[in-house]
Amino acid sequence: MATVTLTKVGKLYEGASGATVRAVEAVDLAIADGEFCVLVGPSGCGKSTTLRMIAGLEEISEGTLEIDGRRVNDLPAKDRDIAFVFQNYALYPHLTVAENIAFGLETRRAHRSAVVAALSGAGAARREESTRIQARVAEVSRTLGLDPLLARHPRELSGGQRQRVAVGRAIARDPKVFLFDEPLSNLDARLRIETRTELRMLHRRLKATIVYVTHDQEEAMTLADRLVVMHRGRVQQNASAQECYERPANRFVAGFIGTPPMNLVDGSAANGVFTANGAALAVPASIGTRPCALGFRPDRVRIVARGAAGSIAATIAAVERLGDRTDIALDSPWGRLVARVDADAARDAHEGDAVGFAFDAAHSHFFEPGECGARIVQG
Amino acid sequence: MKRSPLASAILWLVLIMGTAAFVFPLWWMAVVSLETPDRAEAAITGSAGIALFPPSPQLGNYADAVRETGSVPWWGFVDALANSVVVTVLVVLGTAVSSSAVGYALARLRFRGSRPVFLLMLGTMMLPGQVTMIPLFLLFRQFGWIDSILPLVVPAFFGNAFFIFMYRQFIAQIPESLVEAARVDGLGHVAIWWRIVLPLCRPVTAICAVFTFIGTWNDFLGPLIYLHSDESATLAVALNGFKNQYGGLEDVHLLMALSVLTMIPCIVLFIAAQKTFVEGLARGAVKG
């Protein structure tokens, strides 16, 4: 197992019009030994490109990449001792499951076998190696429950089984670093959640260093020891999932992490009052006097009677009942907001109801104006 | 969908007529190959009607034909057969190996000028073979390759534009991630081509092999131009030996018998490969 360190890593592409496109910009990242690091962000944010640069499938345009303290920028993929799990699994269609799992081991043997054969009676060494590979395949397939599938071809497997084989192929090689590129996105919702749990357990057992890419923030939060939120080729926040949720570093992270997303309102604060579009509510005075964006999580919103003190008038636009809780979409002077309330509290809520809303000012967030406006530290 | 009896009848009729049109010349060739010399002569010159069955099949014609091939009894045939087999096998191997390798390079490697190279290669398909015949002959004569199989075999190892095109199109559809997975697994380009791409290209290889086989096995002009001596002749050229020096036919029954023998490998191969064609098309190439 190993550490992975990125220092000012960037990726430049030659665009279609000949212009240079910067897909990834100055990424600094230090992934510890055995850490589960998840790169998350909307599509086109540079997370996959970053992962592919770590793998050696893309050239690194700027900066340095180190695995275990050794600079590997110019090392080909095969010499970096990494395993890559692809979104579409990339199983070799003409090989059986067992052959797929053994493939990486066999090719590595092939590299050595020429030398071994030249030096010694190659037969015995080869046989020994074959037995070792077979034992390894058996061990991996037992771990992942692939035993009954070993003789089948990938086309005879379900999506979930293929995914397992892809993971098995990665494990078999016992690499320094595992790289996952959206491995669950081709599975249906239920299987995705099951596999997510299994991956987490597998990580605990293997104590492996994992870099994992996904666009699904929920998947990212459940898996990550370290969450790296990316947007427009840059790292927006690099912290634990809880930290990203509780103290988003900027407005983008605030809106991206959490379901339903945080309510964000552009306006201005003055003397302990936040005003937007003529409607005002009290906020901590420490924020000062400035234009800013106010953010508050849906579960911090309270639905109150129209006209109640310290509330803003709103109309219920939609009610989504999820069983134990209910999401209520509100049309207000602050735009479309979402409130997440207890199912019991929302039993009488109906679309079109005239209500008011208030929020927990102690749990509000403030950001500089703009798409990626930085968090304003209160106090 | 169920067809009405009338529609079925019409369909069958059309199919039977089409089949008859294609099968008749072959059938007739087989019939003449079994006739006596006189009746065969008469059938060819049109002085007798066309018989659908030989009245007294002369199976001995086949032995005679094999004996009469070339200048040395029996061995002339063996020589020609061996030459045909060697040339054909080498050409099929060379074409499949080189065309798939070039196809892989054109589909998967990004290099300066790959597009012009591809277009230029496609352009060569427009050239009729007759145009390059004389320059090629002069070139091979410079090499001292005349009356050897080299002029027939060596060019095959430099690819065939049509099959390169077929391979390229097929390989371009193989998901990039498969190639990347192989790279991570430690394979270089040659190994990726040999161990991953070529096995996936089986349907293309089947088509390439069958068409190249038939084309080479039946090729008359190439061997006629480059192979001058009796011992180096292929079967197709040996067949020509049954014509006399004025271009007229003698021993038509023997010519037909040897023609039937020559055709057998092509028919067998085609039937055998048919399954792979259909399988390749039905499986939707490499999806999944």
C-alpha cells in the first residue's frame, strides 16, 4: 500500500479550435496510506482526468505526481503498480471470468519468464508460478463470491456480477493503489447501495489506498475518508465528508454536498439583518455589513403560520412525501426554497397553502457573492 | 409473421430459379467431367444436347486428370497442389496479420499524418490491378524474384487496403477502456493487438481469410505472370495446361474433372466459415 501525492498537477488539452483548454488546474492532494479518497463533482469538473493522470492513462501536463514518495510522472501505467476499475468494467470479452482475473498476473509473469527461462530450468519455475496464480484467483473469487462464475464469459453475467469481476481483477494483482472510475454508475439503484457497502467493507479488510471518482455526492459521502470536491478543474474543498457538509468552503460546495441541496439566497447583510428582494430576517450580527449569499440547509427550515413573527411569507409549491420525512418546496420572495420536515409535522401541508417560513439562524452559512464565493468566517 | 401459401409458393419459386441459375454451370461441369471423351467434346462444341446426367459415368476421368496434370505423371498434380497450398496459406496468413496490425494502428494510435495515410491507402483501392501489373513485374524482376512464389506472397504481408479498412472500422468500435485495461495490465501495443484485439476481430478475420483464400486459390493471372516453370505452377495454372498451343481444348472431360477437384476446398471452406460470419454478426461484435 502507498501514499499518493499530487503537487500543482494540471492538464492542458489542445481544443478543437486550436485553443488550449485547461481541464485540471493546480491540484494539490496528499492521500495517506490506506485512505479512501473520493473525488466528486459535476460532469466535466476534471475528476476523471485527475484519476486518469494518476493511473498513467493521461499525460500530466504540469506539476508532479508521486506514489510512495517516488515521482512517477513519466512512468507508464503498467509500471505504476496501480489497478483501475472502469465504469464499463472493461472485462476482456473473449476470456472467462477466471482468465480475466488471472490476466494481469499472467502478463506480469510473461515479463519475467523470458529471463527466468534463460537462467534456469524454466519448466519448474513456470509450473510453480501457474499454481501460485491459480491459488490467487481462487482466493480472490472466494472473497467476492465469484466461485460459481469462474468458467463463464463476461457476456453471460449480470451487471452486478461483471462489476464484481472487475473488482476481482483489480484485487488479484495486489496493487499499491486502487483507482475506481464511477464503478457503480451502471448498476441499478438498489444494487448500487449494496455494492457501496461491500466496497467500504472491502476497503477496511484490504487496508488499501483507494482513489475513487463519482458524480454522486451521496455515494461520495458514504464512502470517503477524505472528500475532494472538484469544479471547473479545481479542488473546491478537501476535507472529511462531515466537514464538507457542516463547513462548506465555498458556495459551490455548499450547493453540491447534501440532498436536497442547501438553500442559497443572494442578498446583503447589515446590522444583523439579511435582506434579499425586500424580505428580511435576523442573522448573527457578526457577519457585518456586506453583500453576500446566505445558505441554510432544508432541515433547518421551519414552516410556520403566515404572518408569524420573524418569518417570511411563502406558498407551498410542491409536497414530496418520503415516508419518515417530507420535502416541501416553497415559493417565496427569496425564490424557490426547500424545507425538509418531519412527516408528522407536514401531514396537513398541501400544495397552494399560504404559509410562512423561518430558519435556524445559528446554523446559517454565508458566502462571498459569485458561483464559488468563499465562506465568510463569522466572528 | 405467417406467409400465405401463395406468397410462400412464389418465394420458393424465385429461390429455386435463382439457385438453379447459379448451380447449373457447376452441375454441368460435374456432368461433363464424368462423360466419355467423345460425348464431352460434343457437349462443349454444342453438337449434342446438354445432358443433365451422364449416361455412363466415367469415374476414371478423375484419376486420368490427376495423372495428366503437368509434365510428370501424378507428381505434376502433387506439385501444383503443394504450390497452391503454400501460396494460399502464406497469403491468407500474411493478409490477416498485416491488415489487422495496420487496422489497429490506424484505429487506435494517434500519430501525425494518420488521416492522410488512411485516405491514401483507401485511394489505392481505386487503382485497377492492370495498372500496376507491368511496374510490379519490372520491380520484382529487379529483385530477381521471377519464377519464385515471392511476388505472390510477399505483397500480402504488407496489408490489403480493403481488409485494413474493415479491420480499422471494427477495431474503432472496441471500447477504449479495454485497451486501457490492457495497458494497466502491462501490455504494450503489440501484445494488445495480439492478445486482446485480434481475438475480438474473429468475424473480420473469418471474412478476410475466406475471401483471401478463394481469391488466391483461384488466382490465375498472378501465377501465370510470375511462375514460368512447370514445377512452380499452381493448380489454376496447371488447369490451363489442358489447352493446346492454339488455345483449343483437348480432353475437356479431364479439364472439367480437375476443375471440380480444384473447387472443392473453396466450397468446404465457405460452408465451414459461414457459421462464424453469422455468429459474428449476431453477437453484435464486442458489446458487453
